[in-house]
Amino acid sequence: MPKSLVEMASEIITAQASHTLMSSEDISEGIRKVFDVLQNLQAIEAGMANGNGGEGTMVLKPLDSIQRNRVICLECHKDFKLLSNRHLALHSMTSRDYKIKYGLPLRQPLSAKSLTQTRRRIAREKGLGAKLVAYRRRQKKTIGMGSARRGSRTGACLGGFVGGHGNEPRRRSRALPTQ
């Protein structure tokens, strides 16, 4: 049969009193403090057993929810390696909505720190940063050339219209399927 909290508190203080000289006031105060701590621990355990992860008893700061090997969803208090868009959709949220609601920086990844470090290391090894910079330079040159020539196809596509007047809708090369 499990022991009551009072019995456990008294055993702890009895063990302490056998090694340390304590007055009767110290013993009664010690029993009260140990009992309070045990009661709080029991409440936390009961909250986790109910499946709410101690929602009512333990408040988790948003940045503390992103840990080394897991991320704790602040909506349902379940832990994951990555808070996916699919999971957040179950809460009718996007990752942007989630970050705004809980005050997380918008550039903060919703993944465990170990996963983020691994992805960062792989990106460095593959040279993805340099490839991205080169791609953006090429895009800037392409867009700059297209808008400089009046009536060019690139410039026209950006406006969404083909033709010199700008009043005609863009024509499609393929016929749309009929319904």
C-alpha cells in the first residue's frame, strides 16, 4: 500500500534529525516544508498522467519549449522533434500564427536544437549559402534586364498582361479543359 505524503515527510525529517541536531520547531517546520514539496510534486505527476502535461500547474515559457532534443507544442503539450505545419493545422494554426501567439521570433525554427544544428552543418557542407547568393544575383540580373526593355516578355509577364495597351488579358497557349 502506498504511503501518504505525511508519512513520507515524517520519514525524511526523521532521517535528517538522526544525522543533524534539530529542535522541535525545526522538525515541525521541516515536516511542513517537505510536505509542501511532496504535494507539489504529486500535483505535477497527476497533471502529466491526465495528459495535459502539467498544463495547470507548470507554465512553460515559449523559448523554453524549444529544447535540445525536442520541441514541446504549447497548444497540446506533446513533444516532437519538429513542429510540422500538419501538426499545427490540427490546432487551426500556421507556423506564423503559432510564433505570433506565443511571442517567438518569426525566424525561430520550430525544431529541436540538435535537428537545427544538423541541418545547418549539412547546408554548410553542401555550400548552400553560396549557391543561394549566386542564384539571387542571377535573378536580380534577369529581372533588371527584363524591366529595362519595354514590351519584353519578362516585363509583360510581371504586369500580367500581353500586348501594347495593357487592357487585354493575358492569353493562354493551351486551351482550358471544359467542365
